[in-house]
Amino acid sequence: MDPKRDAEDRVPKLSWGVLLDPRYWSETVDRAQKEQLVEELGQIFESSGVVVVSHYAGLTVAEMQDLRARAREAGGSVRVAKNRLAKIALEGKPCASIADLLSGMTVLTFSEDPVAAAKVAQDYAKENSKFEILGGAMGENALDVAGVEAVSKMPSREELISTIAGMLGAPASNIAGAIGAPASNIASILSTIEDKAAA
């Protein structure tokens, strides 16, 4: 046996047969798809106000669709991704602390609103025992299960805006009422005086 020839036999040779083999191309496409997925996940981790990690073992397709619909309605999203790729995407991101939670069948619930995804996940976990919250991150702050629950009880961005708008609108309506009240009182007094004078 010639050791040089054995080494040459172990080196893969690219021939037209290999280049035309769909298995060769699928490996290349898979790698490109994985790189794209890592980039997408990185953008999600970078731009999200909150990311909640949960186990979803045993959820049916219909239950998962329900979760996605609820998240979409609240302004968030749900994403199932390979843990290994998600860990790669987390490197250098503010919420890198959730990498330890990524094991088993995990699903990511996220939103730009720092409260929406936590509310959706918490409400869904109360209704479905197969959906188990592991923790999450709010920016650089790691959240355990209790932390996700605490965040879910906070008012959302829309709720805060409507409350502030209500507070700003209330003094204006009070002022308008106060200004309008004396005028109506004066008008009724004048009307009463006219009625007495006419009588």
C-alpha cells in the first residue's frame, strides 16, 4: 500500500458528476440558508424590546398558530429556530444572557414593545400547560420566570400613551367646562331677568 495514494483517495474530487449531484448543491444552499437565518435572528435580538424563551413540546400546529396570531395582534412575533443557530446569533447582542435557556424545544416570543411579548407569553402559558416559560431578556437585563411575569403585568406602550393622553385631555375639558359654565349661568340669569321684566 502506498500512503501517498491512500491520502489522495481520501481527498474529495470535484467532478461534473459531483457538481451535478443535487446533494452537493443542497449542502451549499443549507449553509446559505443557515447564514441568512443567523443574520435574521441577530436583527431580531438587536431590535426587540423583550425576548421570551419558552418550551413548546406537545403543542399542536393549531395551538402554535393561535400563539402566533395572539403575538401578531399584540405587535409581536413568534419564532422557532435551531438553538445552535440562535446561540450564534446571540453573540455580542444585548440579550446574550438568554443563550443558557436555549436547550430542548424552544420558541422565541419577541416584540419591540418591551411588554407585549411578555404579556402574550404569560397569558398563553396560563391557558396551556404545554407552553412553559423559561425566562427571557429585556435589553441587557436577564429575566427569570418571575421577571417575565412582572414585565407582563406592566402597562404596554399603547396603554401608557392612552393614559397620558387621558391625563392631558382631562384638564383641558375641565377648563372648557369651567369657562363654559359661567357663560351659561350668565345666560340663564339674563333670561330670568328678561322674563321678570316682561311680566
